[in-house]
Amino acid sequence: GNHCERLAAEMAKIDGVFKDDLSALNPFPDVRPATSLKSDFFERNPDAIDDPAPFRILSPKAVCDAVLRLPNGIIPLYLRSLRLEERYTEAAKAGSAIETHMSNSKHKGTRGNVPVAW
């Protein structure tokens, strides 16, 4: 799960970059900017003894932002890893976030330019 969460945090760095003439290149056109997921979550205080970066996990709200920023092929693996890590609340909220996003999306059946495979 941690690798997927790191990837999502990296993707949060590009929130708002694809505007105007770049909007056609946006990999996640219907995803709102992250509110709970901070792009520097894993980078800040890398030497903290009481909170080492490799063991940090996202809050349930940040997981909802994260799951919308992952490539389609990784989403089922991420949801499974949340369950294997016994982060059931996060897994349920992530699934709910995907369902809500898809029902509100103007690209129903797809996530941006990539068809939903799961």
C-alpha cells in the first residue's frame, strides 16, 4: 500500500498543472485537486525517528484522494493491499470514492483517456 500511496502523492504534485492548452493531456480530467492528500506527505521530516517515512500511512480522507490518482491497473492491487494491511475503513472509503467519482463523472465508463478495466 505504501508504494501506491507514494505514487498518488507524486501525482498530487501535478494537480492544477493541466490547464488551458494542456487540458487535453490531463491524465485525470475529472479529478478535483486533492484536499487531504498532501504531495509532500512522505518527503517531510525524512529522518524523524518517531514517524519514519517508510512506515507512514495515509488517513482515510487522504486515501480517498489517493485512489483517484492511481492508474487503473494499480487500483485493484491498492484496494487489496489495504485489506491485507487490515485497513478496512480506508479500503471501504476508497471504493466508495471511486464509485462516487464514476457516477459523477462526465466520462462514465472511463477515467479520463483510459477505460475502466475492473
